[in-house]
Amino acid sequence: MHSAAEAAELGREVRRLHEEKVLEASFAFIGGGSAYVLNADTTKQLAVLIRSNPLFSSQHHEIIPVADAADFLEGLAEHLTANN
């Protein structure tokens, strides 16, 4: 359980990351837990963002890489054309 001050600080940090465009989306599950969509250019940057989360030790983390669908499909088409 977090104090009111801790919860407020976490809320400010989430807003700051949204403003800096590091955080695309953030969701709190009413029953407990959360989900975030982060922008990270490198694996190291992603690891720092996740591990610097004050709730890191009390959360389970699953990382699912995603990409812009149009960019992905265009890149796939280029790859398939070059390898056929």
C-alpha cells in the first residue's frame, strides 16, 4: 500500500513522462496493476525506464515489442522482395 504522498508523486511522474513523449499511454487496472506503452530507442533505455519505476519490485513485467503497422508491413514487403 502506498501513502497519499507516494501516489501523488507517481502520478506526477506519469504525467511528466507523457509530456516528454516517453510514455504513449498508461493504464491502471482497478483490481490492481498497470500497463504502459513506452517509447524507447534502445533496450538499455527500456530497461532503465522499467527498473527506475518505483513499483518495479512489486510488479510483474512483460515486454511486448510493437511497431507502427504501416512501417512494419512496408519493411516486410521490402524484405520479401529482396529475398525472393
